Amino acid sequence: MTRPLLYRNDIGDALKQWRTRAVTIIFYIAAVAALPAYVFSAVQSFAINRFETLLVLTVVYILIVMAAIFRKLDYRLRGWFFIGAGYLMAVTTMASLGLEGSGRIYLLSMPIIAFTLIGSRAGWITTVFSIVCYGIFSLLAYNGGLETWLVPLPDRVSNAMWISGGLTSAMLLILTVVLLMRMNRFLAGVLASERRLLAELEEAYDKTLEGWARALELRDIETSGHCQRVSEVTMRLARQAGLDSGEKVDMRRGSLLHDIGKMGIPDSILLKPGKLTDEEFRQMRKHTTYAYDLLAHIPYLQKALDIPYCHHEKWDGTGYPRGLKGVDIPMSARIFSVVDVYDALVSDRPYRDAWPEEQALAYIKERAGTEFDPAAVEAFVCLVEQEAVR
């Protein structure tokens, strides 16, 4: 089912609002969590005369603090700034420490953050950039192109460097976990909203179908309440037969609309108090085809169409409109036809009085195997007897 435009806009607005909050949270966490790593890395860079690294670290950290404070900037701009700062740290760290440093952690984290904070396009761009960046540094390391830039090996494997890399990795891990947790909550909220929306839509659909059924009964006062009664009995029979929830929903909708095709029958035939002529009866039989033509192009009623279209088919193949026989008749239509005929027999009609329930039930039993599916008759009789005992 195509989502309504308003619904898609609402989800887009909610996602934008969430991303704006998420960017702010990220910058606050980064400003606090990165402080120990920044101080430690700055001291070490100063100690080994890596002033260019110290300058980059200081500028990046100041910008992170400023971005956390200025929350009115667009979330995408702030997100790209954070990602850019992450890649700057990655390149600086890998140029100083090679592949052993924390730079590769930045390369792994930035695509995840980009997907979450900005969107799928930003995520794919950063993914490609991370792969290319790591490939370039791997090639330089393999060819010895980094040897003149790297910190001496004893310093690279010292406890100080490992502590600095550990603090940085811990900070990025915290950011990633927080982002994923927040995204999980957001998606759970979206799914809950979607379920509520679908439930409201289904309720509106069912109310509409009930309205159609009542509109038909306004034309034919003698059948007032018939659609609702047969729908309720059909549902009880479906539950007894162990049908799943989806099949029961379709059967309820189909039973409510089983005579919707009679909207196309002229009043002179539909409301005639006496017996129909052969020509009038041929016209009346067309109501199943009219129902098909009316409902076949409505997607959510596709599976409910069996009852309006096939509830006058008979087990022995003498029914209409297609003369289906036996199990070729859809099961929902076989079940419903028993309920429909029984309710018609025990209700007053312009051309006869209502039958006693015992006589109507005997009629149903007598026609098991000819007009009705024997299994459907057996289940219906069982249901009637159980409800009589209650």
C-alpha cells in the first residue's frame, strides 16, 4: 500500500527533528569525552615536538565545543563538520602513527555516524572515502612512503600512545553506541506510530464497508440487519474452523459486502413482493458479477472478493455465476453460503414468512453434498447446537 504523502512528510519531519537532537548530543558527548584524549595527545605531541599535530588537535577540539554551543545551525552542516573533523583526526593520526594508531577507528566510525546523522547518501560517500583513505595509507606504508613522517617505533608502541588510542577508541565507541540506541528508540516509535495508523485505517475501512452494507439495506428494508447478522455468525464459524486472523478479516469484509452487487439491480426487481419471472431472475443473478466489477479494482478487498462473487456457487456445480463445483469453490464462500441461506430462511421476506429454526436447519442438512459443502454444514450445525446449549 502506498503511504500517504502527509504520512511520509510527518516521518521526514520526525527524522529531521531527531537528527537535530542527535547532532547536539554527539557534540556534547564529544566535547566531554574527548577532553582527556585531547589533553593526553596534546601533551605527548608537545613532548615529541609534533607541533603541527598539536595545532590540528587544538583547532578541532575548539571547533567541536563551538559546534556544540551553536545549536541553531542546520543539522546537516553540523553533521558534516563533525565527520570532517573525524577524518582530519584520522589522517593526522595515521600520518603520525601509521596503521597502528587510532586513525582506522575514525575511518570505521565516520560512515556509521554519517548514515545516522545525515542520511544514506552521506553514509555511502563516507564509506567510499574511508575505503579509499585506508587503501592509500596502506599503499604508502607498504612502499615505505610514511617512514619519514612516522613517530619512532619505540614511541609508537609506548604505553602513552596506547592509552591515547584507547581513550579515543572509547570515545568513538560511546558515540556510536549512543547513536544506535537513539536510532533504535526512534525506529521503535516510528513503527508504533505506523501500527496505530494502520489500525486506524483498517477501522476506517471497516466502518466504510459497514456503511455500504447499511446503504444497501436502505433500499431493501426487508433485509435490514441481514449483512451484520451473517457477518457475525460467519466470524464465529471461522473461529471454530481455526482460520488465521488475516482470513477472518477477509471473510468479515466479504460477508458485509456479499450483496453489494444488488446496488445494480433495478428496484422493480429487487423490491418485487411476488415471485420473479425467469428474465427477472436472470437479472437478479447478475448481482454477483456486479459485485466483482465493483470490488475487483480495490486492492485491500482483493482477498475479500470470494464471498461476494462466489457465495451462490453450489457444491454440485449448479450454482452461478461460473458453475464452480466442490473444492473449486473458495472455502470462504462455501462456509458463508450456509450461513447466508440459513439467515434468509429464518427471516421474513416479502414472498414468505420466516421459517422455524428447526425447519431451516433441517433444510441445510438435507442439502449437504448437493447445494452445500458437507464439511461446512457439519461445522455450522455443530456451532448452532453449541450456541443452543449455551
